[in-house]
Amino acid sequence: MFGVRLRFLGLPLLTLTFGCQVFAQAQVGSAPSITFDQNAKVFRIDAADISYAFGVNERGELQPLYWGGRLGASDVLPPAHSSHEVAAFDLSSSVSPQEFAGWGAGLYVEPALKITFPDGNRDLVLHYVSHHIDGSSLTVTLKDISRDVFVELRYEVDPASGIIGRSAVIQNKTKDPLTVESASAATWTLPHGTDYSLYYLTGRWGSETSLQHEAVRPGQRVLESRRGSTGHQNNPWFAVEQGPTGDEDTGDVWFGALAWSGSWRITVEQDQLQQVRVTGGFNPFDFGYRLAPGESLKTPIFYGGYSHHGVGGASRLLHRFEITEILPERPNPKPRPVLYNSWEATEFKVDEPGQAALAEKAASIGIERFVMDDGWFGQRADDHAGLGDWYVNPQKFPHGLKPLIDKVHSLGMDFGLWVEPEMVNPNSDLYRAHPDWVLNFTGRPRTEGRNQLVLNLARPDVRAYVYGFLDKLLNENDIAFLKWDYNRNWSEPGWPAVSPDEQKQVWVKYTENLYSILAELREKHPKVEIEDCSGGGGRIDLGLIHHTDEVWTSDNTDPFDRLSIQDGFSYAYTPGVMMAWVTDSPHWLNHRTTSLEYRFLSSMQGSLGLGANLNHWQPEDFAEAKSMIEAYKQIRETVQHGALYRLVSPRDGSEQSVTESVAEDGHQAVVFTFLHSSTMGFHYPRVFLRGLEKNANYKMTPIAGKATKETPETASGAYWMSHGFDPDLVGDFQAAAFRLERTSN
Ligand code: GLA
């Protein structure tokens, strides 16, 4: 086991005063413990490989003390002491790190909470009042020094991963309404240091989850969405690594993910004393949440974890946590079925005979779920009309959906359907009847995106309508799966039906209602699975994947572009939820030509789907697809739920990309290798596997392509990891994949 250096948070001054070197053994898998030392006033959480500690300082503030590798049970953490002011310009109240700082008393760093009271007072100073420990959860209550504003800080630790979920409940127990100007779920404070680097995800439509990596510098790096939903542009995930980076699987990494699908913000801040902290929650932009007397506001949960095994270890922890603690079917989600989706084949031109013909072809190659995409409802001939009118189009489906659904069932598949419940086209019966149901400011233009407007889900009548039509659809039809789409961001986010000082609650209530509709539907229709989509991956976060079984990663289905989109995605989300379709070549976006084998192998790195126009396929395409789908079914449990090792990155113009997944019980490993282009006759670099048992033997079988002829069929884990093997790849857009089965322990 590894030794872990104890780091103290706060100023070098404090480190000198209390610093000591302690080496501890990691205690993987032992039960979590949460304790409070009454004398020292120190809270301590120990779980899996981590310890987390904070204390109450002499002023009564909560002050972070430690977050990192697990400490020895008998190690004593020095109590919290506020820091001295550094100069008149750096007050003690600002330079003493806080778990959850109210904006008041002279705070210049990012506050966790900022409140305006009706009398103009905007000073908020939160002090410890009480706490409650219950198994793996801890609640600490703070209160303002003079006003009856209480904040409950909640900590829930996952025993298996050591990931802590933090959130806050802000309670107005005063006699007057107040305005919450900003509210974060948590501030995560890192050990004092200067050699940190930050990983985060950026993108846009058709180019999601691009991994960025840069040094943490003085000032703030703001990751955010002001769009009303998560957004393609940033994803609410971060990882901070200490020390030189170089290897995916070594190094100290602190990471976090915010479970919120509305406007959000994560601020990574290095202050003037080189203290690094990460604060995340609701986006304060245009926030202004009015809290009436007796009301409370619950923030989203901001999950945070630590790994001593680099960003690779961090993502493996997060993947397992998502599978066992977040997904609707936690802790043991079923493997995702192989699905067919009609969108790229027929776009809006769906009808009963056309879909039935596609379904027959899909069934012949082993597809398990047939999904009809956009175009089946209302007067939906293209994207100009129909959204909001959720009746079956009588011209396209004269006898309703039942004949098609029966046909799909008779072919041995289940049936899925596309919906976009939160949107309306102005050209729809719904909008003509309820023009006031959309987000809007009275008397102002309503900016359209893809010819559509956003229904204000915060309104109770809109919520009832959306839940009602979905419930009816699922009652009347044997539907196993909904693809839930959301194809634009907000504009003019007004809610004229409520008083002006309540209108900004839309930033919170919309998303709360979205979650509650999803939860209620799932409870009423427990067999229905849901895919989360927003013009591709525009609304992916831990808040939504708590209610949905899979996500549509990107509308960009080019198999080469997908390698880097999927690579970035895998830093934050398990490949088990990453829906990936095989589509046609040349690809509609880049006009790139790739083999069917290459397209399959790219998609087989996640949850496999098919979106090609099967009407254009030749017999040999069907034969090849059938055998690839069969091969996928033998590895999908490992790919979807195993431990992912990113062996060679596709980023930054890399010529190669290699991933490996190891089954949770270790019986199987799957390796995908891709080559962009051979140059100058160079060989493909040797591939060194990871995560195998050194002394066990593994038999390698190619899934597609091959290794060089010198490669043994069976060798030890030590051989595959230390000696490695050479994929036999040469040319442009080539790919090969291998399955290794453990043959002995
Ligand atoms: C979005 C989705 C696509 C498809 C279309 C239908 O763009 O991401 O997969 O469903 O809408 O209009």
C-alpha cells in the first residue's frame, strides 16, 4: 500500500505552527467513520482511501483542515485556528479558509452564500451552531451572527469510493423576505500549494467534451452555463492535479462534479496567498432568489473525490460511483441494449411502412431496441411545426402507434420513442392556445432557436401538461424507452405570471420540476428507460443521469471525431451511459470515409447503437454488422461497467488512440486500438495493458483486426502489462480490438 503525505490546509504560517509529517496506510473498503472531537472541535470523515476534516475555529467559523489520502485512525489533527491578517489589506476574515463562507465581515474570496436583506443589510457571517451524525451522513448547522438565517451543510460519504456529496439548505427564519444573491453547494479547499493544474471540459454543438488542461494560476478560472441548462460549452466537472503530470494513473488528483442541470458555475480560485479552492453551485448571474419567511432553498449536490492514482484513478472512482450511487438502476444497472435509431436514416419522414421496414432489417442483425425519432406527432413535417402537440400524426400513422409497436415486438425488440417535452413551436395548437406558457418578458420579442420556444416548466400548469401528456403516452402505448430531447437554450427568461420579485426563481424551479417529472414518471412507469439528449450532449450532468439511463453523447457521429469526444466524456461519465451510434459513410459532417469495422469499433467503446440508413446497406454490410453486434454482446458488460484505462490519448492531433476496459471481477479485458494515418513507414507503438493480475494468464482473441504474428495467444498479466503487444495496424483510419479472457488465477 502507498504512503500518503499529510497536508495541512491554510497558510504556510499555520503549516509551520502545526505541520508534522504523518504517513498512513490506506484503508481501502473499510467502513466509513464520521467523528466529532468535542475538545478540539474537529470533524473528521474517513472512508475508502480518503480522509476529510474541518474544525470550528475560535470565532465559530467552519474551517477546512484536510482532504486527501486516508490518515491513520490514531492521527490527531490540529484544531482550527483563524489566520492572522497579512496586512491591513488581507483581513483575517478573508484569509482564513472557510468550509462555507457567507459574504460579510470583509471577505474578498469567492463567497459560498450572499444575501440581501430588505433593510439593505448585506452582511452575512455564518457560525457553527450544532451538528448531527447519522451513519454515512453529517449535517452541520450554521447561523448568521445576528439574524435568523440558518444554513444546514450536508455531507454524505460513499463508503466505496470516498466521494463526498456536499449541499446546503438555506433557511429564512426571519420575519421578512430576503434575497439570495448567490448560493453554492460547497467550497472544496485544497492543500496549500502552487503546483496545481486543472482539467475541465469545453465544447459546442457537434464537438462536446473536449478536455482542457492548464496550470492553476492566481485569479479565477470560471466554468459555467448561463443558458438555463447545463450547456455544451462547459460541463460541470473538474479535476485538479498536484505536481508534474505525465501519467494518467499516477499523481494526486482532487475532482468534483455538480449535480445540476440548470445554469451553474464552478469557480477554481487561487488567492493572493496561493490558497486554491473550488466553489460550485447555482450560477449567481441574474440569480436573485427571493426566500419568504419560513422558506428554504436547497442547493444542488456538489460531489468531490480524491485519488492517488491520477486522473485515470479519479475517473474510475467516479464511474463506479455513478454506477452504484447515481444512475436510476443503481447499484446494478442492466447492460444497455443495442438500439437502432431512425434519425439519420429518415429524419422527419417517418411513417408506419418505412419504420416497419427499418425495424425488420434492424432485427435481422441482433438489434434489441428500435427507437423512432423525431417526426411522428402533431403536424411535424420539419422543424418549423408541431412541437407541443403530442398526438400521433394521423397521416403518417393512420392506426396510431400500435401496429408499429406490435411489429417491433414481433421482431423480438422493444420499442422506444423520441420526445421533446419542454419545447413548443409557435406553429402549434399548444402555442396558439397558451402563448403565455413560454419563457418571455411581457411586450418583448421571443427569440426563437430552431424555430422553437422554451415552455416555462416552473409554471404549475406547464408542469401538469408535460407530465400529463407523457403519462398518457406511456399508458396508451407499450413503450420501453423515451429519448428525451431539449434542442435549444433559454432566451428572455421571464415569468410574468408571478410577482416581479419572484420571477428569478425560474432559474431553480424549472429544473426542480424537470427532475420531479422524471422521478414521478419513472415511479409510475418503472419499466420505462430514458435517454437524456440536448442536441447531442448539451445537458449531461450528475443531476440528470440520476433520472436517466443513458445519454446521447453528440450529434456528431463521425467515428474519428467521436474518439476525442468520447475520450473527454470518459473523464466525467461512465462509458456505460455513453450512447454511440454507427452511422453512414462518408459522414454527413466531415465527409470522411471510414470502414464499417472502424465505425463499429469506435461506437463499441460505449453503449452501442446503430443510426445508419439500413435501406442502403448491402448483404455484406448486414453480415458484418451482425457479427460485430454479436461480438459486442460478449464484451458490453466489461465496456459499460468495467474499469477504464485510457492508454493512448486521441487528443492534440495524436495519430493513435487506445483504451482498455477491465471487467469488475477481472475475468475479461477489452482493448480498442485506432490509427489515424501511418507515416514514413513507422510501426504502431507498442501497447502496454494495465489493471491485469500479474500472475494470472490471459488468452487474447481479436474482435476485429489483428496483432502482429509474434503476439502470443496466451500470456501472463505481467507479459501483457510489461512486455506489451503490437497491433498490426497500417494505413488510414484503421482499427483493431482484442478480448482477453483470464484463463488461470
Ligand atoms: C436533436 C438530437 C438528434 C435528433 C434530432 C431530432 O438534434 O440530438 O439526435 O433526435 O434532435 O430533431
